[in-house]
Amino acid sequence: MTLEIPDKPYLRIGEVARLLGTHTHVLRYWESCFPQLKPVRAASGQRLFRPADLETLLIIKTLLHEEGYTIAGAKKRLAELCGEAQNERAGMVGELKDELNDILKMLD
């Protein structure tokens, strides 16, 4: 499922629910189940979702509705996916550090 994410820094829960084709109470439930999902709160208490949150929600919806995972299974799979992404970022940071050190050596 592809989703056209609006070019806005934050989306309200109603907007996110419409984009995903689900109800707001489902999003609130998923927020309580998945620790990776942490929308920021406005001063008024309104949940504000970032584009990264929307991507996480899309993965959760895909795992649950299209791939048939249970909540527990989806939690485990999402944790695996987040761990893989974190390892990939760590590898990229390490490569970048190596490149910067090489440049520093060239400049000396």
C-alpha cells in the first residue's frame, strides 16, 4: 500500500486516520501497543504525528491487515525492522566516520 504523505511537519490524528482509512480509536490503541509509535503532543494535548510516525503506522497496518500478524507478532516484527534500520544507520555512520578520517589524513 502506497500513501501520499502530505508535505506538513505534523498531522492531527483525524488526518492520519483518513489517510490510513482507519478510525482514530484504532490509532490510539496502536499507540498503546507499539512503543515505536510516539506522536508528540501539542500544548492542548492533541496528538501530532510526524511523517515518520505515519510510515510506522503504515507498516503496522500492513503487518496486521495484509500480512495477518497478531498484535504480539506485529510488535515483534516491527522491533526487528527497527533494529535492522538502526543497524543500517550505524553502519552508514561508521562508513562516514572512516571517510572523514581519511579526508583529515589527506589534509595533514
